[in-house]
Amino acid sequence: MNLTLLPDLLLAGMLIGLAWAALSSDDLRRGVVLFIAFGLLLAIVWARLLAPDLALAEAAIGAGLSGALLLVALRDGGGADQHATKPSTLNRWLIDLFVLVMTCLIGWVLWLTIYAEPVERLAQLANAMLDRSGVSNPVTAVLLNYRAYDTLLELVVVLAAVLGVVVVGRERRGYREAGPVFHGLVHWLVPLLIVTAGYLLWVGAHAPGGAFQAGATLAAAGIVLRLAGYDAAGLPDGRLLRWLLVAGTGVFLLFGLAMSFSGGGFLQYPEAWSGSLILIIEVAATASIAAALVLAYRGGRTDGWPLMDEKAENREVSS
Amino acid sequence: MTQALIYALTGAVLFMLGVRATLLRDALLPRLLALNVCGAGVFLIFVSLAYRGDSLPVDPVPHALVLTGLVVAISATALALALNRRLREMADE
């Protein structure tokens, strides 16, 4: 066997082992912590597969923020199976058989795909057009130029999700004020995270980084603030918060419409401007993603959330 | 090529592990965890297919799709957690 494959086999084995341990653990807190470790390991795998953009995003979003959201949700309860119906032995066998057969089938298809004749890929086109995209990081070019539609709709998904969070729940109780040591750490960490987010946002044009990584890093700063007892977690309240949440989608849409009115297609940037346009869109997207994630961590609408109809609110609570 | 195959197969195993846990577990939070592992499996398959050895440039299109997927996954997780919390509150009332 080729010895250079050893690290890959080791990583793959550890991924499967961690996923198995996280999913089969009866103690949910343990499961979540194992899941965070799984995410961090996955970030290493992305780096191994030459996807540094994804490694950054996975470490910040997949491991960090997902873990934070799941851990804070553990406080809400809902972890224990209250009326758990254990599947019968026959059903367990059937499920295991199904899983085994499907794994083999998917594996077979992947085998055929990887060892098939090489086909024309979008990669050549993506790399050939890079000079005209306004940025030199191919992933950013795909996200904000070639496939800007996808990213616009993704921001809509984020907006829809955070609106759902706001509609169904109120903010959780905050944490008590941090002790002096944690307080000192916060004074260092939060500015550092903000500067890092700014750097990731700027560097995304020509190196790994971009709006998503920056937004997640900024959200991490908010979560640290909240854990230290700053209940607002750095978010403004009232109308300004609403503007912040829609900024990404709004700016993106506005630019797209402006382009289609000025003769080009929807989201077809004029070539000379594309670099600056992409940067402005990314700044707005970063702000919106960070605000949405921090608000989701806070758990729902804040006390200062302007309501259209106070009576409807009271009815909903008493029902 | 072998590296790509190793990680693609790992992705398939992770996906099916997630499906299995979704089918076997009853409570919402473990299922959510399982769905996230499912997603990670799909992402791994995507990225391993984009990898064509250390000498060739990787395909940026699947990378961008996975980046989008990561953000959508955490949005869906946040919404599911909020719904779960509301359900608990309603059960307690």
C-alpha cells in the first residue's frame, strides 16, 4: 500500500468514528461536543482537499457557530426522548440493511464517477474568465459573479430563517456578568475578531476569505459579548436592527435591478466596476449574516422589537 | 485519484450514518445533529469530486456551492432550534 495515503485514511477513519460517536451518544451534551470536534476535523479535511475557503468557513460556521447554537439550545430542553418509541428489533435490522445497501450503491456510483473518462468541467471556464470577474479568488468569482443568483437567494434563505426565528420565539435570558479574567479576555478577543472579520472580507477578493467567513467571525464576536453578559451582543435595537438584517439582500437586489434597468442583464456587472460592486455587496452581506446569526443565538425577537399590533402579541402569549 | 475516492466514500458513509440516526432517534435535537452530519457527507462528496490531485487546479464551482450550503445549513439549524424551543414552551403550558 502507498504510504502517502496513510494520513488520508487516518483522517477519514477519525471522521467516521467521531460522527458515529456523536450520533450514537445518549448524552446529548456529549453528542454536541463530539459534533464540534467533528466539524474541526472536517476543516482539516477541507484544507487537505485544497479548499481553504471551506476550511475557514467550516471552522467558523460548521464547528463554531453550529456548536454554539446547539449548546445554547440544550438549555431549552428537548434533548431527552420523552415518549421515545424504540424501534423494534426487526425494524432496526431493516434500517441497518437499508443503510448498508445504500452506502454500497452510492459508493459504487462514486467509484464509477471518479474513474470515468475525464469530462469537460466548468473549472476551465471559471478559471479562464477570472480576469474579467473583478476578483482573483476563483471561489469568490463563482459566488459573487458567475453564480451571483445563488448567493442572492442564499441571503434570502438566511433572511427567511432569521424571520422565522424572530416570529416563533422571544429572546432567551442573558448571562450574568463575566468575572474579571473573562472580562479581560473579552476586551482583547472582540476587537481582534472584528479586525479579523474585516481582513477576511477584504482579502476574499484575491485569497481565501470572503463575506461568509467574515460574517461568521463577526457573529462569533457577538456571541463572546453575549456570554460575557452584554445581553444585546453588540446588536442595535429597533429599526436599525431590521435594516441590518435586510442589508445584504437589499443591496444585492438593488444592484441587480439597477443593472437590468441600465441595459445589462440582472446581476451582470459592468466589467470595469465589478470589483467595487462585489466588495460593496460583500460588506452588506457580511453585516446581514452576522446580525442574523447573532440574533438566532439570542433566540428570537428582542424586547425592543417594534411590533405592529400589541394586542395580537398578547393573544399569542395567553393562548 | 485515490485520495478523492477515499474522501468521497467517507462522504457516502457519513451521509448514510446521518440517515440511519435520523430514522432511529426520536427526539428533535439528535435528529438535527444527524441531519447536519448528513449535510457534511454531501459536502465531502462534492469537494472530493472537485479535487483532481495536488498538481491540477481544483474546480471552484463545487467549492462555492458547498460554501453556500454551509450557510444554508446553519440557517436551517437555527430555525429548527427555534421551532423546537417553541414546541417545548407550548408543551409546558
